[in-house]
Amino acid sequence: MVNKCEQHRKLALAIRLIKRNLRTSIVAVHTNVSATQLRTLYHEIHGHASVSGMFPESDRLFTTHQRALEASIILTAYLNCAGADALRRIDIEALLRAHDFYMDVRRECTGLTQSAIDLTMAWILARDLRSCVVDLRTCPCGIRFAVHEQQRIQPHCPVCGLPPLSTGKAPTHSFPLPVPVPADLGTPTTDRFC
Ligand SMILES: [Zn+2]
């Protein structure tokens, strides 16, 4: 039997995720809160019903270099937060921190015409990273950037423009796994992402 503290913790997490507009079907996976209760919470928080239906595909982010760069920022930050766990499960707390970091970076940028990548799409990216649909390739300059297995644009480094060191379709990830950063180390910094 799940104790009351755990129930409260899961419900608090569900509210945090719904406030960030994460699809309720995904929230259910990470909290075990019932679909009915999540739909009610969503309506109370946002004043309208949650989005339902098929998830968008992550390859839509890999049609322009700017969007691919934004996906790279999210996934690099996520990998730094979650470490090797990122390849075994979706670490929702690490994903929240990575998305926060991405939103902070985006606020510093000017001239962006498209809306920000939302938390649902960030979750889809994390899922596709785990299943090797998306990989993080390493440029000779040391930058890591995301490559989708079905992207139509030529993959190249967003900093120096070189192609990645590994360009073939690899069945496993080509990036070195980082050491996860403990959650109690406080606020994200631009030095280590999290
Ligand atoms: Zn480079």
C-alpha cells in the first residue's frame, strides 16, 4: 500500500508537471495519479481541457538548424543532469531542470521567431534519445549536438560548422556518458548545465 507521504509527493509532482503543460498521459506515467484526476487538475489549472491524441514526432525539430540547435541544448543539458540513467528511463526531474536551462538560454536570445520547444516535446526528445532515434554526436571542436535518424538537413556542428566525428547510423549512442550531478547541488549554472 502506498503511504500518504508518497501519495502527496506524487500529487505535488503531477501539479508541477501540469502547470508546465506536460500532456496528462505522460504525467500519469510519472505519478500514477489517475487519468480522471489529472484531467480535473488540468482543467482547474488551465481553465480548459488538456490536449489529447497522437504525440508529435521529434523529427519535426530537425528541419532547420536553429531548431536542431535548440533540441541539442535540451538534450545536452538533460544528459548532464540525468547521466547514464537517461538511457534507461526518463528522469523527469532532470528533464525539468534541463528544460528550465533551455528556457533561460532562450530568454537571452533575440530574433527567435518560433515558439519555444515545450516540455511535452522535450519529453519526446528524451524518449527518443533513450531509444536511439536521436543521438548526440561529437564535433571535432568538442561540442555535442543532436542528430535525428530521419532528419533531412545535413548534420553539422552549430558552432564551427564541421560534420560530426561519427556520421553513420549507429545502433547505440556515440556520446560518452556523463557523471550525473546530484540533485542537491542547487540551482543550474551555465558551466555544467545542472
Ligand atoms: Zn564544432
